[in-house]
Amino acid sequence: MSHSSVRRPFIAGNWKMHGSVASNAALLAALKAGLAGNAAEVAVFAPYPYLDQVARLAADSRLVWGAQDVSRHDMGAYTGEVSAAMLRDFGCRYALVGHSERRGLHGESDALVAEKFSALAAVGIVPALCLGETLAERQAGETLSVVFRQLDAVLASHVPALLAYEPVWAIGTGLTASPEEAQAVHLALRAHVAKQDAAAAIGLRIVYGGSVKAGNAAALFAMPDIDGALVGGAALNADEFLAICRATNV
Ligand code: 13P
């Protein structure tokens, strides 16, 4: 059986800290118009202030959407934080946790990422757990030990359904892991989850992120353990993002 018949491709745009009411509306309208007939599940991860706008504009479409982060706390005096229950309150189904920009720029530890994962899972939001090594770690031959360490922090309490492998050196740099390099890590991640839950590992969607573009997407998606993409820069352009979505139809 090919991987596409076991796992529905997941293509997600991580908008990061980009967007405006006007540009979001235009982008979503173009995506809705362009997605007809596409087999992938297509998601956008929008900044908090725009989630309600995205929810409303996506409501009559097959676009799904999510948040880019969440608080580890349930409620209370945590100025600036957003809880999983708040996200759930207006229909959020997915959220990123452990993006390298949160780990690297905001000092998020594996333990904190695992707490955020648990907070999301507790309210029924699917966490998209982001993993990936830095260039120095790859050059030191530590890629698998790093991503296993990041995964193990969550596996201690939950079996994830959605992983995003994003080598830090490939994010926003124009450098993409080759399909073979990415496939090797995805295969290793799936095998690692299989040791804990073999059935879950077969259904586990592992998407790749890091300079995915229309021009390199199809070669990545042809790999048996690459189940889609988490797209940054190219997700802000409707034509480019739609072309990436169409690249799953191979
Ligand atoms: P780029 O596609 O801009 O490299 O970003 C990848 C990413 O970080 C998605 O979460």
C-alpha cells in the first residue's frame, strides 16, 4: 500500500508573525477557490488575533486552521498567554508546539513543549509537534539523538498523531533537506514511535518543513514517510502554496 492510501497528506501554512485583516482575507479567498479537488488536508496556522477571522472565513470550506502556540497553564494570572481551552472554545482543532523559533528564540525546553502538548491533548486539540536539529548538531552527527530526545519528552505521556520534522538549518534559509535526508529522519521517527505503539506509528503523519516551495515539494512528497509539509514563507503566497498542495496529487 502506498503511504498516501494509509495517511492523508497534511499541508499546512505556518504564517508566523505575518498577516493583516485585509491580506488574510485575500489569501483565504484564493486558497478556498484553489483547493477544489485537492485530496490533502490543508491547514493554516495563524497568529492569535486572526484566529477568529480565519475560523469565520474558513467555516464554509475544507480548510482547517490552528494556532502557532499555546500556554502550558489552564487559566490564571498569566498575562499575554492563551490557553488550550480558549482555543478549543471557538473550534480550534490543531496547534503547533515546539516550533524551533519558540525553542530557540523563546527558550522553550523539551519539558515545556511536552507540557504544552499535554494541555492541548487534554482539550482535544491535535498538537503538531515540531522537531529538528541545528546545523551544528547535524554536522556533529547528532540529528537522530536530538529529534529522539525532543520526541521522548512527549512520548513519556502521549503518542503523537502529527509530527513536523523541521531541520533548523533549512528554515527560512532556502536550504532544503534533500528528499533522502528528510526521508531518513522521518523513517527513524516512525520507527521510534512504533517501539511504543506500532499501530499509532502507521497512522502517524510526519510532515517536513524547511524551505518547502512549489519546485521541491513533489520530490519530498514522493518519499514513503513524508506525509506532507509545514510551509513558512511560501504559505503567504496563494499560488505557491496551492502548487505545494497540488504536489500531493502524485
Ligand atoms: P520556511 O518554509 O519559511 O523555511 O519556514 C518553515 C517553517 O518554519 C514552518 O513552520
